[in-house]
Amino acid sequence: MRRSLSAYLALCRWLDRAALAACVAAGLFLVGAVLAIVVLRYGFGLGFIQLQDAAGYAFAVLMVLSLPVTLARGGHVRVEVISERLPAAYLRAADAVALVLFLVPVFGLMIRAFWPDLSYAWSIREGSVETGGLPGLYLVKTALPLAAILMILQGVAQVLGRRAAE
């Protein structure tokens, strides 16, 4: 049991590093693309739909994958009015209850609700809505259920990781 828990936590750490790397890459690309769009448009009077689509795709990936990265680092929003005075055992129990009652069901429903749209997008290899835009929107849409899966895995890892540390 201890070995499988360690393997699960190691997998979650690896997935977190991969998601962080994707966020960093998307963020850097987004900054460069927006800078290029502005310089080309206002400096040279040129515009490229593909570059605008690429910036939008990078922004979508950055925003969606930021959720599990933030959760893994404990940067998610909490209401800390009372909890700073409560014992650590209560906080661990509250996190476990929140995981079971909120995080897993909400992100599980997100995956279930989005799945038909994602399946359709993959079946037609959906591209940009703009004429002459980039193909591959279906790949960007895949980031949403992927982030939901990562959220569930990271939430479980946080609860199990604290329990293993005790």
C-alpha cells in the first residue's frame, strides 16, 4: 500500500511539473505572439489571423492548465476567516470533505458535460472559426478535460500526501 501511494504521489508530481512546463511555454509564447501582433499591426499595418489564433490558443491552454498547477502549490482561493485559528487536524478533515463533496464531483461533471463536444470536435478535426485561421482547435479543447483530470488527481494527492506525512 505504501509503495503504490508513493508511486501515485510521484506520478502527480511529474504531472504537475509537466503542466507547469506547459503553462510556462504557453505564457512565453503568448507574450511573444501578442508583442508580434501589436508591432506588426501598428508598426507595419500587417495582420495575421493565424498568429492571433495561436495567441488565443496559448491563452486558453495557459488559463486552463493554471488551475491544477495552482492547486498543487496551495495557491487556490480559500475563505480564511476562521480557519487560521482552527487546529491542523480540522483543516485536513475539511480539505478531505471538500475534495469528496466539491472538487471531484464538479470536475467529474465538467468532464462528462464537455465530452460530447470534445468527441465531435475530434471527429471533424475542428479548426478556427476565423476564415484562414489555424487548424487544431480540437487539440486546444482537449486541455479542458485534461485540466479537470489533473485537478482531481492533484486534489486526491494533496489529501493522501498529508495523510502519508502524518
